[in-house]
Amino acid sequence: MTTLASTTSPSLPLSCKSHLGDYICQLKIKLDNNASVYEINQILSEFPYCKKQLTRYLVFDDCSISRTLICCNENFSLYLQSWNSNQETPLIDFRNKETRCWIRILEGSLKCKRYIDEENEIEQILERNRVNFYEKGTLKLHKFSNDNGLDRTVSLVLFSPAYMKCCYRTNSGEETFVPCIYSPEVVSTLDQQQLFQLRLRIESSDTVFINLQQFAHIVRDELNRGYDIPRITRVLSSLELHSKEWNQYVNWASHRYTRNLIAYDEKFMILLLCWERGQESPIHDHSGSSCWVKMLHGELVETKYSIVSTDISPNGLKIDSTTRVSKNQVTYIDDTLGIHKMGNQNANSPAISLHVYSPPYSSCNVFAPESGNKHKITIGRTAAMPPFLNLPELKYHVNITSLVSLLEIEFKQLEPCEKKLAKLLEATRLDPHEYRQYVHFSDFNYLRSLITANEKFSLMLLCWNKSQSTPIHDHGSCGRKCWVKVLEGTLIQNRYIDEHDTNANASTSTSLVTVESIELNSNSPVTMDDDSIGIHKTENASNECIAISLHLYSPPYLECVSAQECKSVPVVYCSSSINMFSSDQNNNNNSSSFTSLSSSANTSPSLSPRSPRMNAEVAFTNFDEFITLLNEQFSTHAPSPGGLLKFLKLTQFNPEEWKKYAKFHNQHYVRHIIAEAPQFSLLLTCWRKGQSSSIHDHAGSRSWIKMLEGTLEEKQYEIELESESDFRIKDATVLQENILQSETAVYRAGSVIHQISATKECAVSLHIYSPPLENVNCFNLINRVKLSQHSSSCYPKK
């Protein structure tokens, strides 16, 4: 056995050791300064383990072991693991891991089996209070098990460098996920930006679930670090997007694949390419740019060529390789590696791919398959600069960059001056650099280039191809004002009413009558409308000319949502709006609160890295970002129940992320802790069909429930006890019954007594408790008695 240094330490109460925070500080200093194995053994032997004090970290799960992340950075990750009796890990493959590992058993014992090869194994018993050290490469294929019969085990595990991938491979080759629970220390010390950077830079990290704005920001960050092709390829491979979000950009054409712009920056552009069955690109180069392709759906075949000279043709093409690119795979090419074509050869399924080009380019060479002859083609839909020469000359004018700065100053006023805002838009001109940044056209829809947005306003440049129009929509009912300046072309704004009901909601209106048509052109003054504009549509009425317009909204307005189809026209992220994810730009912009959402579902809070991206219909987020935002809100003040509820209704989590946490039990529903903080806890609850909770309250904890999948039935009760000091039930009445459907969210006060059941189907729900849920009161109506129980033991007995 090649281990392996080990150290034994007597078990000391917490009062005899430093506070956990001080301990973590010491450990961090040691590891950041390349401490010896002996020094780390010593400090691990001094871990302040006191079961009573560390109750929040010990999560004994019926389904699998639990891993509570106590602290992490690039140099190390520290976990507290909780094992029920007879639990074990699947087979863990550490053969290619450059990671050292220390394990100290704090309670109970573990068995470790390390497989040298198919026939030879080493078995080791890890005993209480002994620090076991495994050098790089010594763990290889292994698994741990708690064979203590009825005893539980608690282990402290340290990895250096950090190891964050909690996926283990079973004997059948299948991956199983042991979720990482965020401890209060991690929640309070790591913000979402730090978590992103940590996950991206640790090769053993899990998949990072993000939204498209974050994706664009990460791309720019990685390019700013230098063109390290393998690193950027690995980072892009680790990122996973929500299909509902990128589906907003999908457009199909029967005669060719389509290119749909998502983000544009001077260093890169991001496009979504949609391939029908049998569609393929021509053989082409990339005009000196780097190109990464990430598959989102389906499969593409990439064929790479090199140019060779022959007697028949001086520019002949030779096939170098043919590769299938499947979902979540990333491929890379630039002109030094050859030229290529991509195509969807699948006769049964379309394909969708995400492309990153750096720097962006608007033309490339295409090559004839047989002769190799090339000619240049233009790609993209950016218009030429000259149309803006038609704008009248001004003595005083501002560009977009100056406009944003002036708007930010003006909106700091308690009551921004509407006339001043109109004058600023009237004086706006785009310089050539800004023109390239913001002016883009599509064959399918008008494009909405997001220039900037915060909790007060949003600014967009809208680009209209011939005859393009918005969907019929409204701007909500929150007093939103909109200023419009046409920079080029002519727009027609049609306003409607419902002939049957002038107060009808736009989303249900079917009988619309035009009541007014307004023409707007580059000679028109800036128009300002409030929410009395109602249901309307704006269009480029010309079938010969383009149109470009500047739009300012306050409160902010992002996606334009169709009133009749419930389909949104998404934004194109440009340089400044990608910057909105930068922590440097928003360090002082943490004032947004859930209460700001109480005025309207369309209201957007701060778009800083400390809050998810919000829009009228949905906010795509992930657990890292969500936990960071919750921690900020609960740390500064208690968010209003209604504000947090509206936020939760808008929030969309990637199913691929929460399904990693979802585990079901045959006997009872299961709560999985995702994060624990002093002010709140976040849990995922999984219900098989037929399972239900006891009738219970939350012992004063307020709760918010977000349904992720399936349907639950809720009954709320009024319980009358014999007396305040008595636990005997005198009377029980059902107050109301509710159906909780997928994607709905509800709030329950701490005094609510209810029972939740999955009577029709399996279901998964997300729960926020504040303060964290520890004890509940259960009400047994058969024995007519009230029982006070720990929250983890309130499952109904079968």
C-alpha cells in the first residue's frame, strides 16, 4: 500500500479549537503557500468537529451520501460527507486526476477499495480521527462504503487542487451525480461571479449552467485571457444553456440553413445556426478568424479539406477528415487548420449549433468542390454606413456611448426630465464604430440590439429589414414610458382596441380594430408614449428600404412579447450589454430588491452579476446565481413575500441542472438540501405518485414553492387544540384546496398548516424557507395529536 501518511488526533469539542471560519482561514493560508503534507495533516487533525455545532452541515440522505461544500478556491476544496449505514459510492475513476486527497473520519468508519487492475485490489479500513493521505495517482479506480451496520459515518475530505465534479461512474458505465450542498460559509463568501470563474478554471468541475448573456460574457473573458484554443474549447464544452432560451432565436428556411445573431462584440460574434434535414454549408474558409462550434441539438458532420496542387487543378481539394459532432460537443477550426463544410446528414432530425467567431467577419471565401476555385461571398446583414448621411447636421450631437452616460446621470434624478430625455435622443448620431456594433439585420425578424439596461431604463437600437414588423403587443401596465427616434427610413405605428372589450387583456384579445396609424421618419421629432398606448404594432411599411430606430424605455423593457402567440422577439447582446454582467461595472449596483418587482411582472431589477437577467416572461438562471441573489437579499433585509414570489414565477431553471439533484424514494417523498444559510435554506423535493406529506406547519418559517415538474395537490387546514399548552387536537377543518401545476409559484406564511400530495403523477418542487426549516409540527388527525419533529423526519410512515 503506497499511502500514505496518516495522523491520529483525539476528538476535541468545538470550544477547544478555533472557530470554523478561523480554521478555514488557516487551512487556506497553508494550501495557498504550498504547505507540506505533514502540515496539512496536522491542520486536518485539528478540524473543530462538534456534532451539535455542525448540525447544518450534516445531511443524512436515504438515497445517497451527501457532500457539503465548506470552502473552495482553485487550490483546494473541502467537503463534509454524511453517510447512512450501508451506503457506498459507485466506482470512482481517479486514474487521470492530478489531485491529492486527504480524508479524516470524524465519526464511524469507512472501507476503501482501490483496484490496481481487473484482478488485484487493495482494501483499507479508514478509522475515526485518522487522517489518510493519497498522493496523485494512488487512488486510481476506487470506491468507499460505510459497512458499519446501523452506524452513521461523517468524513472530512480535502482535495488539492480543487475537485468539484461530483459525478461517479457505475459498473455499467453510467454516471450518477452526488449533489454538492452549499454550506453557509460558501454561500456567504463566494458570489456568483467567483463561482463561475472557479468552475470554469477547474478541469474537474461539473457542467456550468448559464444563460446566453453570461455565455457572451464568458466568451469575452476567455478571449481577453488570450487565444488558448484548448482552454477555450474546454470552457465552452463545460457550458450548458437552457433550450427554452436559445429556442427564441431559432428560425428555419426550407432552401438553406439559417444564421441567427445572438451577440456581437468587436472581438467576437455568436450565432445560432439552424439546419434542416439534408442542409449543408458550402466549403469555406473563415477569413482569418477562429471558429468554435458547440452542438445544441442533433448532429452535424464536419468535413475538413486542404488545398493541393495537381496537374488537373492548381487549387484541388483533398479531404483530410470527416467528423461527427454530437450534442454538447465542441469543435474548432481556423484557416491554419484548413477549410471545411458542415452539414446535417440526418434524415430524421434537424440540427442546431452555436458558433463563436473571433474576430467577427462579414465575408469569406467559398470553394468549388471539384475544381477548388474560390470566390468571395458576403455573410451577415450589416448595412452600409451612408444612410446616416441623410440625417440633418447638428451643432451639438452625441454618440451612443455619450448618450448612455448622460441617461444614467439623468435617471439618477428622482423625476427625470422627459423633455431632456427627448432632446438627448434627438441629438444622437452613431459613429462608424458604433454602427458596426449595433446595426444588424435579419431575413426573418427585425432585430433588437440591446445597448444597455438597468433597474431604471433600457436602451435599444431596432433594425428593420423591408416590410418587417413587431408582433402585436403592449408595454405592460406599470406606467412604462417609451421614447422613439427614427434614425433611418419610415415606420408606421398602428394602435388597436378590442371591439368587444376595450379593457381586454392583450394576450386574450382576438377582435382587434385599428384606431390610429402614426407615421414616424427621420425628420419626425422624438415621440413619447406611456402605457396608454395599449395594444399596438410598429412596422417598416417599405418593401424597398430598411429602417433603424432608437428606443428608450422606463421602467426597462427587454423582449417584445406577442400578445396573440405568447412568443417573444429576443434581444441581440452588444458590447455594452455584455458588460452588464461585469462585476467591475456593477459593484455599486446592488440596490435592486424583490420589492421592486411588486409593481409589474415586466419590471427589470438590476442586471448586475448579482441578479438573474429578467424580462417580461422569464428569467433564465442557475442555482449558483440564484443562491447568490437570495443570500444578498436575505442578508440586507427580508424580501417582501410578494416581491420574491413574482421573481420566482419568472425564474426558469435548466431541467438538466435540477435533475442532477432529483432522487426519489419508494416509501416517501424526499427533500434534498441545495444550500443552507443563516437566513434561508433552499431545498428540492421529489414526489413519486401517491406520496404525500404529513399535515404540518413550518414552525414559523415562511416558504415559497416553485413547481419544476408535475402537479401537486395542497390542502390547507385550521387546527384547534384543546388548549394552547396541549398537544391534543380538538377540531380540524379544511380551509381550501389548491392545485400546484408545473412552473407555478406560491407563498405560504409560517402559520399555514397544510398537506401536499402527489396524487396524479410524479412531481418535483423547489422550496425556499426563511428562517431555515429545522423543525415542523405534524398533526395526526387519526390519533388527534400534535407532534413536534425535526424536518428531516416528518415523512409519512407507510
